[in-house]
Amino acid sequence: MMRQPVNIGIQTRLIAGIAVVASVLALAVGWYWSSSEERELSASLAQRQQRMADLVARSFAAPIWNLDGTAIENLLGAVMADPEVQSIELSSAGVSAVPLLRQRDKPALRPLRREFPILYQSSPDMQPTEVAQAVLVFNTELVDRQVSHIRRFVSGLLVAVIAAVIGSCFLLVNRFVKQPVEKLGALAQRVADGELGAQAEVAHVDEIGQLTQQFNSMSERLLASSRRLTLSEERYRSLFENAAEGIFQTDSRGRLLGLNRALAQMLGFSSPEQALRVGTRLRALVQIERPEYKRVANALQRFRLLQQVPLLISTREGRQLWVELSAHLVPTTDGQGTRIEGMVSDISQRRLAEQELTHHRDHLEDLVAERTLELSEAKRRAEAASEAKSRFLATMSHEFRTPLNAILGFTQLLQMDTTLGAAQHSKIGLIRDSGEHLLNLISDVLDTASIEAGKVRLQPSSVDLRALLDMACDSVRLRLEQKRLRFEIDLSQQLPPRVLVDGQRLRQVLLNLLSNAVKFTDQGQISLRVKVLGFEAAQVRLLFAVGDTGIGIAQHQLGRLFQPFEQVVDDARCLGGTGLGLSISQQLVREMGSEIRVHSEFGQGSEFSFELSLPTTA
């Protein structure tokens, strides 16, 4: 059972809280003030006692030394004239005499006692001599009276301050808190009573004023929300009643809660009211096969949602309709059960059209199958022709190269003939250069055809890796010198002496990369870097990288770089090339189990690299 809250107003709580805080603060200030005053008065009393002790020590020394009783009595009277002195006692040093004592009749409540010696010095160059021992007692009654007076003053002042704080708080809270809060409460009650959009005046621009503005804004939003809700309800009612599709609502047992005009007319009734007068259950208005009804009901209970389920129904007049049912279960507003909401569409015309379309589709499938067979046959013939072309080029590689090799051989013999003139040697050199260029073009085309025909087979053998790299470098060194380019070679110290690899194909790849680097670099340098990445069992992992400071390649052209017959630079540099070098190199490296990667920036140069895992040999 919940405990009822104590009915204490906000004004009372605020004033009580402020009073408590003010009281604590005032008590703290009063205690600190009175304590400070008491400490200052006690310190002043101690200072006066010290000064009196110093005065006694100086004044009594000579009379006591000279045994001047009259002077001593006069001095004692002078000391006792001070109202704060309670008593003074003098005891002569080294003389068995009765101590001199002067004290007041009324005892002191909190005496302040001080003992000190009295010293006599007859001349400055002699040591002082103790002539007596003095005991000076001060009375703190005057200080206590002053402290009590201060405490009474502070207490009265605190009471006055607290009373003023409580009174002012009462007035201020009543004016600036209680009254505005009561107005807000009245506004909330008006809104709760149904007066949506009610407003309250904002008296002050403060927190209460902001809260009032928020209440006013909330009231306006509630009014706008109520209007939107009413409008939405009207729209829903209009959609429900005037929708072209049939809409219905039933409870969990199938009793009709409502249906729209379209569904009533679909079932042969002039209005929803006439349909409800005939039967309160949906099954009383339509006829459906019992197994089909159970299938739909079980599916709805299991999945809670049905979408576009085709059904064949019969109206009370015996007319058959193909309809499409969409329904779902929704909880009731009280949360104690569920209801069914559904939509029914007449698809009889669409069903007839689908049947006709099915007939045409069956015929179309036969036509598509026939055309597909023809296309498959054409594709097979094209692939056979392409394969025959590749096999022809791969098979005829020897027949293509042999005549060219003969021509190049005879040109070399003619160049060694010393009887020929300079003009003849020049023409023979032109024939040799053209033949070598044609041989390179034919070799690239034949290599591509061999790769496409699957005729390329790697032939690994034990290769001196450093000698292979030297041969590749020597092949481009003359062109490097002609273009005045620097050639940097960085070979790892851990490079194994011999590896198992197809040396001819590896040399072909490196030569292609180096030749391209020289071709597209006009100034700067070319670099070849071979790095050992690691040893694993009897294999070594090597990184081959060819870099240049040439014209570079734009990022959007990198995707076409390794395509056959593709050249991604300007036409002036492409003259005499087939665009097959990089494509062949990529295919060969893939046959070796790797892939060429490229990193390039336009105008900054390029670097082509690939990694190979090669067995080491003795």
C-alpha cells in the first residue's frame, strides 16, 4: 500500500528550507565572530598581564635589594590599583622572610597566573642578581563580561536577521512562486477539463515565466494534435467507407465489427448495414471451402499476417469470385485480446488475364528455348574458331620465326663484309633493325596466342639468379646510356646463388618491365630492386621491383594497363608497340603463382613489383 504524501505547500517548504539555511549560516557567522572577539580579548588580557609583570620586575628590584619596605608597600598598592589584578605575591630570594601578599577579597572565577623572577643589576658591567620571586594573578571577569555582551548582541542580531529573512522570503515566495504556480495549476486544470489551447499570462521573464510559456505551448500543441487527430479520424473514416477495395474488421471469433461499402457491394449487398442485418459473421456472407478456411485461419494464427492470399469464394447468390485476401492480427485497445483487420480485392478479371498470359508464356518459352539453342550453337562455333586461331598461331610460331631469323642472320653477315660502303652498311642496319622489331612484334603476338591456347608451360631449372639479373640489365644498359639515365641496382646480400625457376620467362618479364621504364622516362633514373622477404623450408620469398621517374600513369587508366593491345600513354610514345608486353608479363607471372602490382602517380613515375616463392638449389 502506497503511503500518502504529506500535504505541505511549496511556499512552506521553500521558507522552511531558506530559514534552516539562513539559521545555519547565521549561527556559523555568529560563532565565528564571538570566538574571534573572545580570542582577541584573551590575547589583549595576556599582553596587559605581561606588561604588568615587566613593570613589577623593573620597579620592585631596587626597593627589595635595599630593603625599602615603604617603597615596596607603595608599589604593591599601585599594582593593586589595576582592577584586573587579582593578587600579587613577592618572595625574597635567599632570605627566610614571610612573603609579601596583596589580594582582593572576592575570589576570581578564572584566574590567570604568571610567575617570574625579579632581578637586580647594580651596574651595567655586572651580572643581574635574583632578589625575589613574584606571582602575578589577573582576573578574567572583565573579559568574560565583554564576551557575554558580544554574544548577546550577536544572538539578537542573528534573531533579527533570521526573522527578516523569513518574512522577506514569505512575501517574495508568495509573490514570485506561489501565485504563478497556482496560475499554472489553474491552467493545467483547464486543459485537463478539455479546454485545449487555453493560455496563461506570462508575468515575469524568469524560470516560472519560461514554464508558463512551455505550458502555453503545450496547450497549443495539444489543441493542434487534437485537431490533427480529428482530421485523421475523418480521413480514415472516409478512406474506409469510400475505398475501392473491400475492408473489414472482426473480433478473434470472427464476429463482424464493421465492413465498408466496397466489400458489401462485392458480396451482393447495397450497403454495409444491409450486410450486417443478414449476418454478423463473415462466413454467413460468403461461402468458402472448409479446408481452405481452416488453412487460412491456421496461417493467420501462426504468422499473425497474411499478404495477398488468393481465394475462390461464392456469394449468397451463388456467384463465384476470385479474391485476394490480406489480413493481420492487432491487439485491442484494452490489451486483453486481438482483432482481425483485412482487405479483400476482386481479382477475377486478373485471374482470367493470367490464364491467357500463361498460355502465351508457354508458347514463348518454346520460342526462347529454340533461340537459346541457336545462340548456344553460334557461341560454340565462335569459341571453336577462336580456339582454332589460337592453336594455329601457337603451332605456327616456328614457321613465323624461322624466315625472320634467316633474314637477320644474312644481315649480320652483310654487316661483317668490309667491302661494302657506308651507305650500304646503313641500309643493311635499317633492314636488321626492322627485322628485329618485326620479330619482337611476332613474338609478342605468338606468346599471347600461346597463352590463350594454353600452350605455355613453364620449364623450371636451376638458374644462377645474379647472372640472370645481369643479363636483363645489360640488355637495356645501352639505351640507358643513350638517354643519359641513371641505373640503380639494389640486390639483397642474402640473395641465394641458385633458384629453381623458368629463367627464360623470368628474364622476359624483367626485360619487358625495364624496357618500358626506359621507354617512358626522359630524365632521372631507372631502378631494379630484388629483396629477400624471407626463407621458409627450402624456399625463398623474393620481391622484384622495377621503378622509374618517368611520366607516370593516371589513376583512371590503371584498370586498362594489363589488357591486351591496350596502351594508356600518348600516341608519340606508342609508335612501334603492340600493347602486349605488360599483358604477357602479367600472364607469365600468374603462371609462376604471383601477380604484378603497380603503383604510379601521374608525372611522378611508376613502380612495378611482384613476389615469387622459389625453391633454392645447390
